[in-house]
Amino acid sequence: MNDSLKFGLMLNLLLWCVISHAATLYFVRHAEKVTENIDDHNPPLSFQGQQQAAQLAYFLSHANIQVIYATSYKRAQQTAAVLAAQNNIKVKLYDPMQLQNFINTIKSTDHNTLVVGHSNTTPQAVSYLTQAPIKQLSEKDYGDVFQVIVNGDQVEFNHFKLSFQPNKTR
């Protein structure tokens, strides 16, 4: 492919991105939580979970995330905090009990957005947006990143699975 053709294709892609009002929404379940105390209904991230949150932030470091939402639970807030700090963004709260209303609010955004939820709410949120069934996450599922690209009435969906490398040093 000659250089002028490459330049023309790149220019067209750039122009399409500027004209398009597409937004990319990323939905993730919080990283691994501490599970030693079964009576603690709001546990923080485990050491492994802290590493996972850092790896997620690295994965999304070039995604131009402008808005971050998380539930009020410690584990969701801590998962969001790493990318929020890197991008100098304040994490906004959303109520997982009002998920449909929340999705209706963000589906018309023109900002790339990260939403940190839970094993039950993350697939449900993606399903609301895509109108497709999404497999539920188990309590042991971490690293699923659901990318939903919304461009007007068109919705594209991608599912990534991050492979976390355990680091045993503390």
C-alpha cells in the first residue's frame, strides 16, 4: 500500500472519529475481594485484587476514559481508584438497585466511560445496552472486560478476558 493511500485511509478514519458521536463504555466486575471474614458485607480488595485493579488500569490506559462510575462498595471504589488517579478523574457513584435508570442515563453519553460493578450487575448492564443475553459471572470470575461501543442507535459489543499474573510478593 503506498503512502498516499495510507494517509488517505488514516485521514478518513480520523475524520470519522471526530464526526462520529460514538462513545465506548467499559463494564467490569470489581477486582478480587478479601474473603476471610464471611460476615463482612463490604470487604476491601485483597492483595491480588489490588494488582488486578492496577492491571485493569494499564489495560485501559489508552482508552481515553473520561468518566468513571462505581458502586459505593469498597471493592468497586478501590478497583476504579487506580485508573481514576491516573486520569485525574473523580469516581461517580451509581446505584446498582437502579441499574436500568442508570443505563438509560449513560447510553447517550459521548464520553468514554468505565463502569465498575458486581458479578450480577455487570452482565445485566451490558445486556440492557446490547439487548443480547450475557452469561452471568461467578463469584470467582475476575478480569472480564465488556466493551460496548454506542454510536446513535448502533451498538457494537466486545468481550475481553484479562489474564492476571499472580504476584506473591508483598
